Amino acid sequence: MKKIFVSALAFDDGKSGISNYIENTIYNLAQDNKIYVALLEKDIGNFKRKHKNIHFILFPNILKSSILNLIFHMFFLPFYVNKDYDFMFLPAANRRLMAFYPIFTIATFHDLSQFNVSNKYDFFRMFYIKHIIPIFLKPIKKIIAVSNNTKLDMEKHFNIDSQRIIVNYNGVDKELFHSPKGDFEKIKEKLSLNKKYFLYVSRLEHPGKNHLNLIKAYEALPFEIKDEYDLVLVGNQKENSHVIIDHIQNSKDKESIKILGFLENEELPSIFYNAKLFIFPSYYEGFGIPLIEAMAMKVPTLCASNSSLLEIGKDVSAFFDEYSPLSIKNCIEEVLSDESKQEEMVAKGLVEVKKYDWSYHANKIIELYKTR
């Protein structure tokens, strides 16, 4: 049984893909190891997957400020890591690194979408990503990339030796994303889901997550399709979400475009399961966990033709040009009109999703430590 120090100071209130990754990886590591998790006080209630082997080291909420969090993590957190730990795991290395590493460290890097999506973040954040992160990645001997696409991006943009980067795919919570949970009729009533619907699960971020082109594609659909199906958007509001909300408010179809906000994990399986189609128009993804969650819940998946989405959705998803609302619209109509194609996509998705397992992901982290 290993004793592992894990930083979860970038936990995003438990409302992001990275927090999903942190929680599932820690929980699975804890099955056979003792995990000591650095966490903000405010996030103790947001961390749902408790285990007897998970122990929290709580830090004051003043560190919820991004700049203070970053400075503390880089220059002060290393002093909390002593030699009693076998190794340290940094699950969000694309956000939080350290100025030095007191013990052997394994870090996970999720994506470099910033290099591929114009105006994704402000100048300071882009400077940090492009110039600071590469410096503080150098001492880390084992870097996990969550897809081959992310590995290739790190080699290209950070000039990192491929031998240091190990691809370790994300997983899907098979206990949760197996069958619909709870009473969907109650969930429907709570969320005002009165019709069948198409689904997109992603934080509301503009332009990176490309909600506008999806909405424009939906607006261009024939009346009879929109009359039967709503467009449902699930996710926490983030950078420039007001652009998306303003567009919807001015849309002739605003009554049919539903923003549900962030939903608890327990509600998501039913939301996925009852969707007619899952549509993923993002301009760039390091992995795209909602894609495999949709597959696990037997939903046909439609994807943008880029990044890891081509890798994860290969042979399962229908692909479109994410820059073209017309291409998205045509893809929706093509899949919607072909029930046998939908059944084939669901069957292939159930086979594909078997590859993605959080316990395997956690076990590979331990193996990387043993073979250091």
C-alpha cells in the first residue's frame, strides 16, 4: 500500500472535467493505497467520492483566488510534501505545477487547446501556459497524457521527449454510467424537460466549446424536427458564457433551447440515457469524457472532426465540420433519419467504452511509480 500526496487545489468546485478526473482517479487509487489530498475548505462538500483511505489536508478559502492559488501551489505547497510519502501525483498539471518537487512526481496533462483555439483565454493565462508551464514540467520524469492527441501536442508545443509522456486514457464511472438513475419523470419535471431532446454536456465557454455553431445548426433544422426535439445544454457557466446566453435570448427558438446549468453526477445518467442524440461540437478536446459517458448510456454520438474527438469517437461517432452550422445540421438530420444507423452506433459505442476504465487508469499510475 503506497502513501500518495495528491494536489486537488484546482478542483473547480467539483464542476468541470478536471474535477471529474481528480475525483475518479483519487477514488480508484484509494482502493489499495492511502491518499492524502490537498483541498480547499470550500470543496470538502463538493468532493463526493469519499473512501476510508482518502485523507484531506484542508487549505483556507482565500486560495480560491486563481492567482493566489497558483502562487501558493507553485512556491509554498512543495513544503507540505515530506519524505514520508512514496510519491506525489499532480492530476491537473496543465493548471498547477510546482517550482520544485521534493519527491518523485507523476503529473497528468489534459490538453493544449489554447494553442488551437483563438482567443480562448486572456493574455496572462496564455503567457502562463506557453512560457511558464514548460519550465516547471522539465523536472517531472513521468507525464501522463489522457490521449495520443494530447501527447502529440505536448511534443509539438513543449518539445518534450516522447519517452517521458505516457498515454493513459480517462475512464467512465461504470457504477454510475450503467443504467438510468432515479425517477426520470421527477428529473424531467424539475428541469422542465417537456419534449424529446438533443444533448450537449460541457461547460458554457465561448468560443472554445462552440455552442454558437451548434445553436445555429439547431435553428436551421426543419420546423417538424424542432417541434419534436429541444436542444438541451448542460454545464457550468464559464468564460464568456454571456455570449451564448445572449444569442439564445435573441433566438426565435429560445423556448426550445434549454440551459440546465451544472447537474450532479447522479442526475447525468438519466439525462444522457433519455437523449435522442449527443452532439459534441467543441473546437478542441484533450479527451472529452462526456463522449464516452454518452456511449455508455446507449446514445448515438455526433462529433466535431478534430483533436482527441477523432481518436475517441473513431468507428463509433458521426463526424461534422465544427466550423459549419450547415454541416452540423446535415449530420443531425442524417443520423436522425436512419434508425438502423443509430442502433449500429449504440452497439459500437458499448464495445468501445469498455476500453475506458478508471481502475485501469489508477493502476497504471502505480505501475509508473514502480517502474520509475
